[in-house]
Amino acid sequence: MDIFDIAAVVITIAALFSFLNYRYIKLPTAIGVMLISLVLSLVLIILGAAGISAVREQAEALVGGIDFSRALMHGMLSFLLFAGSLHVNVNDLLEKKWEIGTFATLGVLLSTLIVGGVSYALSLWLGLGLPFIYCLLFGALISPTDPIAVLSILKRYNAPKSLETKITGESLFNDGIGVVVFITILAVALSGGNEVHPGEVGLLFAEEIFGGAALGLALGWLTYLMIKSVDNYQVEVLLTLGLVTGGYALALSLHVSGPIAIVFAGLLIGNHGRQFGMSEETRKNLDTFWELIDEVLNAVLFVLIGFEILLVTLSRTFLAAGLLSIPIVLLARFAVIGIPIWLFKFLRRTFSPNAIKILTWGGLRGGISVALALSLPTGPERDVILTMTYSVVVFSILVQGLTVKYLIAGAGE
């Protein structure tokens, strides 16, 4: 199948599943379409085990023909991040900058070490023989909360404003940090640790993160100046579309963080650009356009996540590792959230009731983790990590995503 045929099938399935969910299941769209996809995938696996394998083989061929990692990281991610950051208030972010910065940087690094270390002990106990560097890779790819999953859930529930700002801000920035950590550790793994030095790691971080931020602000400001000079919403919407696609591609070619660049560009356009460069008609049409892009790509993304189980190795040992990875990741999340909040209280910074519980349970993992796991080189380590990653992601979205509302309901402003 060529790319158009694959896109046609996936979008049609996403539309059908969205209809079924809205009409009958009535879950949040992202969770509903993923659940339907997951159930259908499990049915195909069961049919294949029973000797009825023709349909499963066709489904596997379709899913295998999609480079999920590339489709998300070099395609959908830029649109989803821009759509998310477009509606975030910069003043709210600045007010919580120390908390968000700590969770998005030190939190990711500490979680990577905790998850990596405990996963290595788990690997030894189960006899998987997973090298420590690959356990750190799992820690790096699973530690960042997924802005796509988080934002789609927060839209549904009325979280306290301060908590919503922390969760949204952290999720928008920590995926960029997590990708940089993942790339760095992967370079060490592939080189055998002989060609990567601490100075190079520091330079990589500086280039990716600060370079991405600078590029995003520069491109966002240039786009703002062009938007301000015209009063035609079709042109202005098209300029934002060019900013997202061209900006992300330019960031990748310059070897700086594309996600960070797009987030900063979205924040500038969504705040300064919206206030000083757009008419009311442009704001309305811009919001409508990007909300539609967000909803369509979210539906497609979570359909793909549900079908990716067809590529997961379902051995008993791998499944045991996957199930045991869930509490490991949650405990690591609890530690990297709880310790900073405890320290921040000494600085007299206030947090909403149940803040630690909500930030822990609401730290959802999603497509970014799956995409990074699928980007690993083929081998037994990849199969184990993919199973562990998929287990955590499915639990995160289906269980945490559906129950975090009960914690939010118990939190006041």
C-alpha cells in the first residue's frame, strides 16, 4: 500500500471509531478510539491463535507499513504541540516557572535514573539479560509525560487552575527534554560508550534545548510581524501552518529540538500574536482551525497506538516485565514529584490539595514513548522495551486517564 492508501484507511478507521465512541461508549475521544482499536487488535490476535490468521496478517501488514516513530516525531507532533501551546497563558507559566522547570528537567533526569536502575534489577530477576544502558533508555523514553495525552484529558475535566498550569507546562516542555536524554543515551549504547564524552553531552543539551527555544522565538516573532501586517484570516492561518511545518523541519536540519522550538513559537503566537496582531475574526478562525487539527490528529494517533499491540511480542516473561514496569514508573513519578513539592513548601509556594497525587496519577504516557521505543534498533532489547513501554502507556491512558477526574474533583482551587 502506498502512503495515500494507508492514510485513507487510518483516517477512515479513526472517523468510524470516533463515531462509535461518541454514539455508544461516550468516553473522551482519545481514550475511546484507543480502547476500540485495542479491543479489535486483541480480537485479531485471538483469531490468529485460533488459526484464523488472514485478517490479522492484513492488519499487521497495514500497521507494519506505517513508520509510527517517524509519523509522530517528524509529522503529527509539531501540529499537536502548536495546537496545545497556542492556548497556554504565558503569565501563568511564568508564575509557576520554577515548579514547571524542575519537573520538566530534573524530574525527567531523576526519573530516568530511578526507572533505569529498578528496571535493571527487574531484568536480572526475570532473566531477561537487558543491559543497564538499555534499562536507562527505557527510563528516558518513559519518564516524560506526554503533552498529547495530558492535554486531551485536561480538556475534559475542570482541574484547579494552578494544577492545570503545572501539568500542562510540564508536559509541553519535558517531552523535548526526554527526547534529548533518549538520543544521548542511545548514542552511548550504539557506540559502546567509547565515542561519547561528558562535554559532548553538555553541548548536545545546550544545542537542542536552548537552540530550539531561540529558533522558536525567532520564527514566532517573524510570523507575528507578518500576521500583524495583514488582516486576512486565511493568510494568517496559512502563516501559522507554515510556521509549524517549516519551523519543525528547519529545527531538525539545524539539529536543535523541534518540539521545544514549536512550543515556544506557539506560546508567542498564542499570547503576543493573539493580543496585538490579530482581529477578532482571525482569532476565532485560528482557534477553530487548530482545534480541528488537534482533534483529527489525536483520533488518528490513538487509533495507531491501539493497533501497535499487533507488533508487540506477547511472551509470558515479556508481559510480566511489562506489568511490573507499571508500578515502577508510577513510584518513580511519585518520587520526582513528591520531593520537589516537599522542598518548594519550604519556599512557601502553595499547592492545591492532593497536588502530589494528581501530578503523579495525571502524568500520562502516550504516543511519544511508543514512538521512541519503536525507533530503537531491531533486536531482543527492543522487543522487551517495546512490551514494557506499551504496557505502561496502555495502563496510563485507559486506567489513569479515566480515573484522574476523581482526584481532580477532590482538589480545591
